[in-house]
Amino acid sequence: MKKLTLAALIISGFAAQAQAQSNVTIYGIADAGFVAERGGVNGSVNKVTSGVGSASRLGFKGVEDLGGGTSAIFAIESGVKIDTGDQDTAGVFAQRQAFVGLKSTEAGQITLGRQYTMLYNALSQVADPFGAGYAGSAKNLFPTGGVNTRLSNSIVYNSPVFSGFSVDALYGMGEQAGDNTAGRQFGFGVNYTSKELNVRLVHNNKNNDTAAVGATPAVRKDKAKNTLLAANYDFGVAKVYFGYEKDKGAGSAPLPVANAYGLKVAPKSSADSAEWLLGVGVPMGGGTLVASYIHKDDKQNAQDANQFGIGYLYALSKRTTAYTAIAKIKNKNGAGYTVGNNTEAGTGDKAFNLGVRHAF
């Protein structure tokens, strides 16, 4: 059968006349835990937090068979706070994901809307044994804030898998009046998956320019570039994890917290840095013991940091997990990194978690 081109994928979605078979699913995560943080300017902080391991959410996703191997797909996902019942972002319903698109068994998938970047997916799904959650989250030292995680006004293409290989591409519109390049972002990734091995090489590039507004002139800045190699290998008795990232340009590694320790000279974000991670997941006692070591190398300001985290995830059922985790960061030369979790940046250099996560 002749393979569809990307253009044919788009056309076929509109042209298909087969009787549609639609399927809409309501899904979500309810995650809350006790969090104890130490070492910051706020002293000892004890609280109940929503989304310690995975951000709590309510989502709707669906697929409609258009015929000829082509389907229409969509997802609308809203973040919620289990501890208070509030939205993650006040006044914004679908701040997590909101997209619609077409999927073909032969040509791949194309979606439009607010979506995850390849950079964040590679870090959370492949490199980090904590899955970007709990106290040991790689997000504490790897830069994932803002548009490095999700991007609005984006177009994403995911290819089919050929002999274990696939590619992803993202283009985000800057949508600043009078300037088609200011604020735009693009990313791409090359992936390989086998029974034991997962590898992703991804690149994210953000234009930091600001378009002119009235009498205020345009501002031209360096581009923020992030390149990440993520991998894991399952030996059966243990799964090992690795991540290495290079960050170049202004805004490539923003600080999660401006000055968590009340230093006289506030920490500085770096325009030239790198991070590496080594981790492990070991099946143990009906659950999984996870641990990782992360090093932050600030080549511009020498404000380096190291983090060690360890946790235990116990499956009470297929949908419910009890968890505990602890992590500590050692900052150097006036660095100000904090131990957070999936939804919070944290307040100090040490944190402990104990909670429950339920997926439905």
C-alpha cells in the first residue's frame, strides 16, 4: 500500500466519509501527600500538598475513527489541587493540555494546541527514575520551567515507529503582533525503543525576542537552547537511568526560586550550564526503590549544585500507589536551588514526602 505523506494525512482526515466510531474517556490523577521542607529562609515548613508525585488533574480525551486508518483525536486537561479544591491556575481551565489533531497508522500524528515539549517528555519519561515527581525530581536541577514543559499555540508531529526508531517535531507560534519570529519556539527529537532500552535525543530552541509595542522598541536577545540525551535500560533485576543536558543562552536555565535562602547576593541564572543524572529503580518488596544523583555544572557563575534523592513506591493496586521520598541538595558558591516535587519548587535544601497517588 502506498504510504501517506504528511499532507495526505491532513487531507484524509477531512475527506474520510466512513461511519465514525467515537470514544471519549474521562480520566485523571488524585495525588496528595505530607511534605516537610527544611533549610530555607522560611525555616521548617510542614504542609499537605497536591501533586507531589504527579500533578492532580481531570481530563477528557477522545478518538473518532474516520476510516482508512485515520482517526481524529483530542485532549482537554485541567489541573486541580486536591488539598484545597482550587484550579492549578486561577481562571484557566485547561492549562495543562488542550489539543486536537489527526492520527494515521501509516503517516503518524499531528496535533495543534497546548502541548508538552519533547524536552520535558524525554526527561520525565526516560531519564528520571522519579518521573519528574517526589522530592527526588530531576526538575529541581534540570531546567523545565514554563515553555520548557508545555507550549501554547504549538503544532506537534509524531512519526510512526520503524524498527524501534521514531521522530518528533514541535513548532510554537510566538504570536506577537508585527513580528512572526519573536517568541517562537521549535523542538525535535529522535527516539529509539526496544524491549530493554529507551533512548531519546532532543533539542529545544526558543526565540527570546520581544516585538515592538507602540513607542516601546523591539528587544533582541540570545536564543535559549537546550539539548538533552536521555536513556534507561532494564536489566530485569534493576532499571538504570541516565540524562545529560546542555543549556545555552539567556533563559535556557531559569531559577525555580529567586532567593530561597535570603542571601545578600541573590543567586544568578546561568546562560551556560549542564546537568547530568544517574539513577536506578529496583523492584523490592512488592514496590520499587528509586534513587538518583544529579550534578548541576554552572559554567558561567560557578554556582554548582548536587542532589541525592531516594524513594519507595508501593503499588496498593493497579491504580493506587503509596509513596515516600527524601532528597537533599548541596549548593555551592551562592547557588540557591531547592528540593521541590512535581508541582512545587520547594523552600529549602531538604524535603521529605509521604502520600498516596490514585489514577482513574
